Amino acid sequence: MYSEVHYQQVKHNIVIALQKRGLLDYSKLNENVPLNEVPLGVEGFQYGATCGLLLDKSRLSSTPRTLSQMTGGWQTSHSHVYFQEASMLAELYQRENYDPILYLAHRDIFPPRLKAQEQESYWYADLIEYRHGVLPTGELFRSTGHWNPDHQVEIFETLQGKVVIIIAGNTPDGKSYLSKHVCAAGDRCLIPPGAWHITYVLEGPALVFNIYSEYSRTNSEVRNWQLRKYQWKVPVEIALLEDSSLQSLGPRVCFSERSWQDWGKTYVMNVSAIPQHILFDETSLAEFFLFSNLDQLDDLEKQCLQYWHNS
């Protein structure tokens, strides 16, 4: 348990870090905007569908991610990202400027947590606001999708809405796997080291908080990696589609021909479920990130790695 002094210092550090980056907008809000409290470890975080994420009634600036930004404006090769019927989406962009915002990113919403000073290793925290919708191709609104490096442990927690996280990769003994994990508010999901993952929105707007660590790379190496994380490896070519004929069963997964050969017949396992003993009883993921000590964070990482290698 942390003291009131510790709590106030942590919140102060968050505000100062956001101010230094110019991410707090102090312009007056419409008082009639409905707001929901967001469980992000300290009081004052709220969300409104028309104003986005707030901290103590101040807007938090975010980085919007549109369809064309994911694909390089459809002008160059976009082999790093896969969309169902991409040619139709490219034509709509060129003809009608169809370019919806799929999500808004709050990268490093909290100051990074140092892991071991002699290694310059850190834990990082992000929050993503996902829009809810369906592309003209039937594919649900989604994240970009990317492969994690072999050195990374990453955990997601849905704070609002409902999402599907699809994960693919290879187990420690070399077996291919593909898993689908539905996460409603309060649900958590572990992304194994070296896995590909993508998030689709079932109910939105959806807020998803995540933390990730690097246990063998420095802060500068991590920052360099983040600049190219969407381009370094060919994506898994699958899409989650709305299917009115199977409405009672929910969306369906669709594979490209190549991806079906690689992943469609793979060994399916629930690699993303996290045993309760690993994740700190009723504490939210954000609260754990902000207030746990270094030993607790290191223990979380070790337990996630141990669970993954033994699963």
C-alpha cells in the first residue's frame, strides 16, 4: 500500500511530464458533455466520446491514426500492413477521400519506470482510444497490427468497451499458434515475446491500456525500435469481418490464401489468458504500473516469461 504523499508525488510527476510534452489542453470544456471515470491508477482521468481523454478536466492530446496513415497513403508498398480487399479501400481513398480515424494513441501516457539502472531498462505505458465502426469491406475498425520483438513482455487491459485481440506466433518449442481473445472492461491479455498481435473493436469507443518491458535492450534501442516496429516483418494476413449471416455468432476471421497455409491450420491455444496469481488481485494494471516497487515489476515480468515458456 502506498502513502498519500507517495500518491500525490506520482500524480504530480504524471502532470509535469505531460505538461513538458505539451499534451495538456487547458481550454474550457462544454460542461454538458457526459464523462466516464477511467481507472488509470490516479483520480482525475475521465473520458467523453466528444472530447476524448481528460485529466482534471484538461484534454490530453493524442496522435490520430487514420486508414491512409497505416498504409502510407496507398501510394507506396504497404506490405507491412494487411487489409481485406485493400484495393477497394485504396480506390475509395483516391475517389472519395475515404480516410476514417481508426484510433488515437497516447504513447507514454505515464513516465517510464526504470527497471535496473545499470542496464538502462524500462517499463513503458500507453493508452489507445479505439473508434467503433466497420470499413466498407466489412472489416471491423482495428489497430495497425505488428510483431513484438523477442525481448518484450506486453500486457493489455481493456478499460472501456470490448475488443478482440488476435495473437499469432511460435511457442518456445517451435509450434505455430493462433489465438483470439475477447476482452471486455477489466479483462487483461498477455502478448508473448516475439508474437504478432492486432486489436479489433467489438464495442466502442474502447479504451485499452498497455504496459510493456524490455529485458535486454536500452532505452535508446527501444526508441529506435518504435520508429520501425510496423515495418520490420511481414504481417499475418487475417481480418476480422462483420458477418450479418452469422450475427448470433459474432464476427468471423478471414484469411488470405497465403496466411491460411501459414496460420489457418495451426495449433490453437489460449496463450493470452493470464493466471490470477500473476496479476495482483484487484489492482488495476495502471495502478500496479504506477505504485509497485521495482521488485514487484521484475517479478511480474519473470512470472509472465515463466508462464509463457511453460504453457
